[in-house]
Amino acid sequence: MNWKIKAAIQKVLSLTRIGDQLNHVAAKLNKDYHSNVFKYQTYESLRKFKDCNIDLQKGATALEIGTGYSILSAITLSLLGFKKVVTVDITNDLKFSTFKKQIPFLHTSSFLEEVTLKSIHSKNDILNKISSIENSTSLNALFNDLNIVYKAPYMFEDIEKECSSFNYITSQVVLEHMSPPALDSLFRHTKKWLTPNGFAVHTINFIDHFANPGFFQDKSISEFNFLKYSDKFWNFWAGNSIAYTNRLSYLYYLELAKKHELNVVEFIGENYRERTELNINLIHLDVIKKYDQVEDLTNLTTYQRGTLILKS
Ligand SMILES: C[S@@+](CC[C@H](N)C(=O)[O-])C[C@H]1O[C@@H](n2cnc3c(N)ncnc32)[C@H](O)[C@@H]1O
């Protein structure tokens, strides 16, 4: 299906108050939705944490940017032993009724094994925490119990009021939805907030989301199709709260890290799906202009996804 059909629907939905939720309804119709959300959220949360060497014994704090529709990532961090977890989003999309359906999966043996291996808590303590999660009657009760702070919508100042330093700052497929000024602010605050031994770990999806699998997928386009367009054209089609992606490659995040004097421990680039190469000569000047310097245009389409690991 031509990507403009999905773009037009999202544009209209974004004008309604419940547009983003309606956009999410199709995904929730899948009978394995809750199991898939559990697997994805906990797997990704543990994977990113494994790349860091954080001492949880001394009362470590974590910040998650972009909670989304699931609190499982924050819960995983809490079970690992973070004494406080702050999780923020620009929209409040959490529902206790949805979370309740995901609680039983916390008993998945592979998850328990992996959390126990990395946690400062014993398996018994983790099971006690899960049992307390099972008994919680609201999201607020759950948050009080685990010392999770959820702010949505949020401002950077709200985060600072909760905690002035973090041992771990993380996000999962969120940074590509942030505008360049918002990213600049995030990296500036990261430099300020990250403890000397702390880590920031962000997984970023670099591809055109209209090439994502699903009913509306446009199978005829490259996964970097969006790089062909001017800012004006792209903003017309995708400059709304549902569809916005910044069209930035890993190079931009490396430039931001340099600007804010954050050390890049590693950038792990991935190509997780079949590639449909974009002719780099079609990349629009508006896209190239976002960078301080691009020596080789192929760098803008090298990776479909990546994980950026930063230290102060
Ligand atoms: C693709 S979802 C990912 C959500 C969640 N991390 C996950 O893995 O399911 C992107 C999320 O980023 C949030 N978001 C967009 N801009 C943001 C910003 N400036 N700060 C925090 N969250 C933001 C959106 O509201 C949305 O919940």
C-alpha cells in the first residue's frame, strides 16, 4: 500500500485527542499482544543493561525516556535492583488494566533466571516483589511499592525535581521521535545528570516507519525512502504527533555526543531486516544539512537500527 495512505490516516488521527490510542488499537487486536509486549520489553531492557557495568549495590538510580504503552521496562530495572526508577513520556499512555494482563508473564522462567543473574536481589526477594506487583490495585500503588516515578507529560525540570543524578539513562526506539532541539536538550541534561561511572544506553531505529511491517506497509519503498524528501514535504506528510521521525542517522547522535562531551563507549549498528538500497544520490539536501559534516553519504543509510552507549 502506498505509504501516503497510512500517512494521511495518521495525520487525520493526530488531530483527534485519542488519535495515538486509535493508531495503537490494531496492534492490540493480536491475541499474543501481551505476551509479545512482555518478551520485547523485558528482553530489550535486559539487553541494554547487560552492556553496562553499573554498581547497583550503592543505591543506583535509572531514568527511562519514552515509557510508551508498557511499564515493563521500568519494572525490569526495579527488579534488577535500581533503588529509584524515573520513567517519562510526552503522552500518558499507561493503563493499569493493560498492565494487569502482562503481570502473569513475570513468572516466565527464562526471564526470572536472567533477572536473578544480574540483580542484586535474591531469587526469593524477586519472587516476593512479583507477588507484591500481583497484589497491587492501581498504577500508583505499584509505583509507590517499587519506587518508580512516572511523569507524562514531562519537562526536563520535572525529572530534576525527582532526582539530580542518574547512574543509568536509557531509551528504546524513542530518540528517532525526538526533534533536534529536544535531542540537544536530552544530551545536555545527560552530561549534567550522569554519574561519573554511569551509562546512557539508547536503542534507536533509523528507518522510515512507513516501511515497517503491517497492514499498511509500503513494500515498494526503501527503508530509507524518507531521506529523499525536503523538510517541507516531509513535515506536510509526517510532521504530526503520531508519525514524526527525525530522519537522522547514527552520525547525528555521534555529533551530539561530541558536542556535549559525552564519551561514546560503543555504537552497535545493526541491519535487522532485508535491505532495499536507496540510491544515495536521491538524498535531499535538507537531510544532509542537518549534519556538521557528512564525508560519505552512504553513512546515512548504513544501519537500520543501533544502540549507542555513552559515558560522561
Ligand atoms: C515507538 S514508542 C516506544 C515506546 C517504548 N520505549 C517501547 O519500547 O515500547 C516511542 C515513544 O516515545 C515517546 N516520545 C516521543 N518524543 C518524546 C520525548 N521528547 N520525550 C520522551 N518520550 C518521547 C512517544 O510518546 C512514544 O511513547
